[in-house]
Amino acid sequence: MPETLTKIVVNCETGEQQILPLTAAEIAQREADAAAYAAEKAAADAAAEATAAAKASGLAKLIGLGLTQDEANALLK
Amino acid sequence: MAYNIIATSTVGGGGSTSITFNSIPNTYKDLAIFVSTRTDTVANSDGDYAILESFNSNTSNREQRFLYINRGTNSVLAGYTTSNVALGWSNASNHSSNAFCNGFIYVFNYASTTLQKSVQYDSVTANTTGSYYSSGGIASGMWKNTSAITSLTISTASAAKFIQYSTATLYGISEE
């Protein structure tokens, strides 16, 4: 039997707190938001990894030219 | 400024996908929400995410920019998303036992009927497990809508659940 997803709803006027099952629309929105965010984060992570790889490659080339690690790091900051 | 507690909620034993505060009174200048969260999902790297999902259950015209510091890799990630209003960290199930992430959300001019709504979110995970350490993040978000905010929802970006003892407390900020 699939788990029933629930949400907490607090009425700020009365202080009443209810635990309610998600509607089909809420489940669909939740899944869409999670998928959208996962895609955005994957793209951002890939961009960050590409930048890090380019930086490491550049660093190695600078050291190959005779710079010290500290000198190369300073240039890439 | 004075912080006045409007309402607080603690997640029970079954967990919860979200916490919604509704019927928010319009008598304050701004709103603040303190969250302490942990999810039931194994985070793939630096943590899970607790998000300010929506105002007034409206999922249109949301956007935010964020900056995260990953303590595990000492890297910084900047990004943009339209899938929520503001995004902060949450501890995940593979973080240190019983550790919860603390976050602070500030909502400006929430009762205005002429201004679009802007948000700040500051959070940090509490973790000493494995190579994940603790990660921090700041985000600034917008709900491009001039309606007064009467409800808001905190949930997770990963379709996880907040586990028992996660809390959210809503404050009204007055100028006195």
C-alpha cells in the first residue's frame, strides 16, 4: 500500500494545526518542482565542475612553465 | 524592531512534506521564519534543501538567486531557479545523528498590496559525518506578485519529507 503523503497546516488565527493528505494536484506540483530543481542543480553542478577542471588544467600548465604552486594559485584567484 | 511569535509547528512521528502557515494577520511590517529541519532523504553531497515553496499557494512568478558554500569541497556554487521562492539547506538522513539544520527566512513588506515580495534566506547544516561537513548558503528570492501574503509554505526541494522534531516558527516583525 503506497504511503499517504501528508502536510501540516497551521491556522495562525486559531493556532489549530492539522495534518492533511496531499491532493493529487499538490503531489503533481511537488514532483514537478523537484524535477525542475534537480535539472537546474545538475546544470549548475556541471558548470561548476567544468570551471574547476579548467582551473586545474590552467594551474598545471602554469606550474609547467616554472611558477610555484603559490604563484599559480595567486594568478588564478 | 520586535519579533512577535505568530505560530509555531513541530513535525510529528510520521514526518511531513511541508508546513503551511495560513490566515497570517496583516498587522506587522515584515515576517520572519526560523526553521530547524532534517529530511528523510540521503543527500548526494552537501545536504538536502528546505525551501520557501510558495506564498498564497501560488507557484507562478517565483525566482531566486543563491550562493552556497560546500564545506566538503570548499567550493562555492552560485545559481538561479524559478522552482521556489527561496532555498536554504536542510540536514539530511546521512548527516550526523540527530543534527538539524538551522535557517532564517525574512519576508519584506508581506502585507503590501502594491509591492512585489522579496525574501532573504540564510542557513547552515550541522554535520560532522564523513566528508560532508557543514555547508552554508544564502539566497535572495522574489515573488513577483503584489498581493498581500496570507499564507506561506515551507517544503523540500527533493520531494523528501521533514522528519519528526523539525520545526518552523513564524514571527511578525513590528517597528516598535
